[in-house]
Amino acid sequence: MSKKWALQDAKAQFSEVVRRATSQGPQVVTYRGVDRAVVISAEEFRRLKPERPSFIDVLLGGPKLDDQTVDAINRRSRDPGRKIKL
């Protein structure tokens, strides 16, 4: 169950808005009669926030290469190619 709060009331009673967000669910804050923000509990925020792997986990989670493939990569030519005049 959500409750709507006018911005000035939400500012004046912010601790109550937070308490209700924790116990009763999302609290909607309006400005000039238009929904502008929603206050939710930290638990609800964590539940809604998608888990994102770290950059290191993404890099380490790439394809696994067998020893033959690694040897082939290491044996490739180190020649940078032809020189181009610019």
C-alpha cells in the first residue's frame, strides 16, 4: 500500500515517510499534484537493483582456451606488417 505525500509534507515529516516506506511499502512524493519521486526501503532498493558483475569478473568469465589454442596464439607472427607512409 503506498501513500502519497505532498512535497512540503514529506519534507516536514521525512522520518515518518522513511518509517512508512520500511513498514508499509513505497511512499509517493508529489509536487504540484504530479508524482515526482518514490521513497522505498533500502531492502526493497537492493531487491530491485540488478546485480552487475565487476569488470574483473567479466574479463575472467570469458571463454576458456585449451593449451593447444594458447600455444597457437603464442606461435603467431610478431611481424607488425608493412610500413605505411602517412
